Amino acid sequence: MSEEAGFLSSVIETVKTVVYALLIAGVFRTVFFQPFWIPSGSMKDTLLIGDFLFVNKMAYGYSYASCPSIRIPAVGIDIGADDFCGVFEGSENRLFGSEPEQGDVVVFRHPVTGRDFIKRLIGLPGDRIQMKEGLLYINDVAVEIEADGVFTEVWEAQGPQGSLPNCANGARGEGAVCEKERFIETLPNGTQHSILNIGPGGRTDDTGVSIVPEDHFFFMGDNRDNSTDSRVPQNLRGVGYVPRSALVGRADRVMFSSAGRSMFAFWTWRSDRYFKAIE
């Protein structure tokens, strides 16, 4: 074999290897895991803006929501699960399905917009959910909460959206210390997790009773005063009840976390959040 032919053969083999690797990665992403980057502060301090994680699609089985979505606004790409698997949308059937558990941190498709949301599962089918003076009631019984100090962060623009945090101490000015009360909440099944409180008031601190329909779930953010979730109905631009078919998967672990405006700004990665378990 000539030197030129050998070089060409080597290039072809390299290209084939790259193509096979991309195909395997694509199948792996589509079938088993989906990457997710936290864009907002609704799940603080469990999840911070800039946390990068993989969603376990195998946790609850597969539905149309398990199909991939590709959104890159900078180049005008906006392909949702309905574009790939829209024919299955609305079906409550899930392949290899298993039951979500109260307290799971779940990625789901918004029932109206189809956008990916990540929240904590609070209410199961048949549960009665209500907020009274900022305290969660499940089936007419108040959940247990225990004071756990103060969550602090710097008052500054966060993430690619440049959002500013809301503070219990009204922090203003670049570099000021923003404070929120932190509590440990215990759900009826014994699951414990951190929640934040900014202050009294607001339409989500006091709500009517919500009875979760069959094959639906009720979700809330851990940053209770800064979360669009099931406490607000869909017709009022909230999330409302989420159907089983819209569940994408469970978030189990943060892989790494960027405190900067981009996940690629590695010099801003938080050293204490590598492979951090999500509780």
C-alpha cells in the first residue's frame, strides 16, 4: 500500500470512529440520560443557577417527554419533544414505567409550553395540597419544618439571563450579601430537603386546597417565594397539575457547577459541587 493510500485509510478510519462515537453518544443521551443546565433560582439552595446535571430517563420509564429536545436560541434552533415524538403526546402510557416518589427532584415538560422545568415532587395523585402562611399542608396535615440557619449569596447578576436574587434582607447594590431563611422540610414519607423563605405575602404563601387528579402530580420549587410551579394554575401562567406523560426523569447528582455567565467558563466552576448528590 502506498503512503498516500495509507494516509487516506487512516483519515477514513478516524472519521468513522468519530461518527460512531457521536452515534453512541446520541443514543446514550436519547435513551438513558438528558443533560440539563439550571437556568433559574427556583430550586435554591438544592440547585444553584449554573448547575449542570444529567437527568435519569430510566427512573420513570419512557413516554413522548423522554424524546430529546434541542434548543440553541443563539442560532435559532428550537426542536422540542413534540417534533420528534409528537404522535405520542397526551398518552399516559410509559414503557418500563415506575412510580415517582414524593420528594424526588424531577424534570418535566410544561403541560402547555412544552418547556423543560425542574421542581420537587410534592403531591401524588389524590393528595390534598395547600399553603397556609407559607407552610405546606399535605392531606390537611402541616409538614414538619426545622430552622437551619441562613442561606447567603452575593447580590449580583447570575447565569446567562443575568437574573438578580431576591433577598429577605432587601440587599441592594453590587456585592451586597443577600440573605434568606433556610429550613429543613420533612415530607410525610420521611424525605428531608432544604427550603428557602424570603418573607411573608405573595399569592403562593396562601392558597386554596388543590386535589391532585389521577395520573397527575403537584410540583413546587425549594426556593418557595421565587418559583413558578403547581401552586399557580396554568391559566394564570403557572404550571398547575403535571400529567404522568410529561415526566422526563429524575435528577440525582450535579456533575459540575458554573458561577459565571456560561457553563464553559471553567475558571468560574464551583469547587464544592463536583458530583454533588441532590437531596
